[in-house]
Amino acid sequence: MNAGRFAKFALLLVVMCVGVLLAVSFVAAQGDAEVSTEQEEAYRATLMRVVEEGIAQGNLDIVAEALADDYIVHSPLGDLDREGVIAFFSTLLSSFSEIENTRDEVIVEGNLAAARSTFRGVFSSEFPSPMGMIPPNGQTVELVFINLFRFNEDGLIEEEWVQSDLLGFFTQLGAFPPAPAS
């Protein structure tokens, strides 16, 4: 990758980080809805189920069940609707084998939840990316997600903000050279 393309990609990552910070500020300014402790535990259980029974087991129907019809996720890849996020996970699951997906931390307050999740798998099939198809390298890849979720009155995830180290992810896939050792 030439230096100009790398600089544009790095600038895009910085802009997306600022966007996520602004989105978090906006959600915090809205205030969270008053919900019971039982409802907060139900939100936590939903987030755990999406990862443990849904993504980790390749059952994307469970993911779809947890998302509102008007769901939107604001991500480094742009905004995705319900179908878009299901397609993203479908692609991720088809490009990797020996998948481990864990929800490492979950914090729930009112109708908002924050989570840190780790996706790990062996890069075994082509991965479509904004840069084109990336051929598999057989290496174990790890991607950590930081998410903020907003649940609606029906207990479904209506909006999500996600941040991850895409530069590190694409470097692990072999799309970028590793950083020089210091």
C-alpha cells in the first residue's frame, strides 16, 4: 500500500473515532430511560446470548431476533442496518474457522449498555474488504470490539455504536505490512 493511501486510511480512522466520541456524547446527553434491575439483567442476557449462542455458534437468527426492525449500527465501516450487520457477521463467519467469540465485559445502566467483545479465528477463506478480496493466510486473527447499545421499549437493540482496531485487523489479515520493530 502506498504512503498516500495509508495516510488517507489513517485519517479515516481518526475521523471515525471522533464520530464515535460525538455519538457517545449525544447518547449520554439524551439520558437513559428508567428501567428496572430485572430489565437491565434482561438486556445483559440478550447481549450475552447474541455472542454466545448467536455469533459464536453461527446462528445469526438469534442475532436478528435481538435487533429492532429499525436497528442501526454506527461503525468504522459506515452505518449498517439490521440486514447489513447480519451480512457482515455472515461474511466474518464464512471467512474464518475455529471461531471463538466472547463477550468480555458488559455494563448496563438504564436502557444503555456498553460491552467489550473479542472475536478470534483462523483466517481460512477470502475476506471481502473495501480494498478488495483479501486471500486467507491461515493465521489466527483477533479483533476486539467496543460497543455502546441502546435498547428500545420492547427490549430490542435499536441503536449501536462500535469501535475496533481495523488497522490491526487488516494487518493481521495480511492487507497491510506489520509496523517496523522499534
